[in-house]
Amino acid sequence: MPSVGRTSWRDTNKHLAILRQASEDGYGVIAAIAYNIEQILGLVSAAEKARSPLIIQFFPWAITFTGALLVRTAADAASRAKVPISIHLDHCQDPELVKHAADMGAFDSIMVDMSHHDKAENLRLTRELVEYCHERRVATEAEPGRIEGGEDGVVDTDQLEGMKTTAEEVDEFILTGVDALAPAFGNIHGEYGQGGPNLDFERWAHIDGGTGLGDFC
């Protein structure tokens, strides 16, 4: 039986707090990718002027190329901000880099993107890495199905067939303990092209309501 007044790390994780509040109050939060220090400072300034929470995202190269200088700068700026700002590592497809990022102490959340593997391996690796991150009080996101296309940091999925997420897959990924999901419902990485997006909102509604869970878990 839990002790009265005991606080879980999830209660104090900035990323999860931002998502919870947005879900409860029915609004979205911008997740903006930063490529340099000027963008970090500009994003923080804009969030403060708008009095809005913000998620600053980085692709894995921000760790491997800059020695995490950008990430640590963003974490410092977020800690000084007048509004809630979390630091998120997007689409990390290397298990060892996921662990390294979790050990850094600068990220509030990491996307454990193993979607370039088959589903069984995706689930196995996701479960293992979610546990590793949670032991270090880092929130996690995963990708059930496979979102088409390619963008900076997503090096494998542009040559693989996209697979839309099913409600059953959502159930399976929830069992890994992951904190957030990035479902595939016609959204793509990178540019949509002249045809524009073709989002399957019927599938989204089925995914969102088919598990019997709330919008945020």
C-alpha cells in the first residue's frame, strides 16, 4: 500500500506535467525543433511573451555532433524560463544513444523510436528502454505502426512501408509502460508534397477511444 503523500517522479516530470495540463484543459502545445542557440533563446522568449508552455525538441545529432552543448543550453534556458518548458529528444533510433541521453540528466522526455524494426522487436526494445529511462526519471514516447517518410534524424523509415496504427497495437505499447504514443494515421515525416496530408481521422478516433483509457496515461 503506497505511503500517504508519496510523490512519484511522474508528478514532478516537466514534460508529463505539460501534457497532463494540456489534456485536462483541452489545448495543444507546440513542440519546436531547435538547431542553434539563437533559436533556443528565441523560442523561450516567444513562449514567455505568449505565456504558453513549450516543448523544445532535438534530433539525436544534437548529442553526437555538438557534444550535447545545445541540449544543455536549452535545459539551462528552460530552468530559468517564466513558463513551463520541457526538453525532448525526438526519434532516437539507437538504443545505446537512448541510454546515453537518459544518463545525461538534461532531457525530460525521450522518444524511443524502434519503429524501423518489426513489431515484436519494436515492442521488446521499447519495453527495455522505457524501463531504463524511467529508472532515471525520464518520460518516454514510442511509435506503434510506422509513419512514412524521412526527416532529419529519422534515417531508416523513409525506405520502409508505412503502417497505420491499430487500437490493438496501442494496447500492446501501453503495456510497455511508455508515457506517450505517436500513432501513424496518415501523418508523415518531412514534407507532405503537393497532395497535402491525407489524415485518417476515423482511425484516429478508433485509436483514441478504442482502448478504454483517457487521452493521457
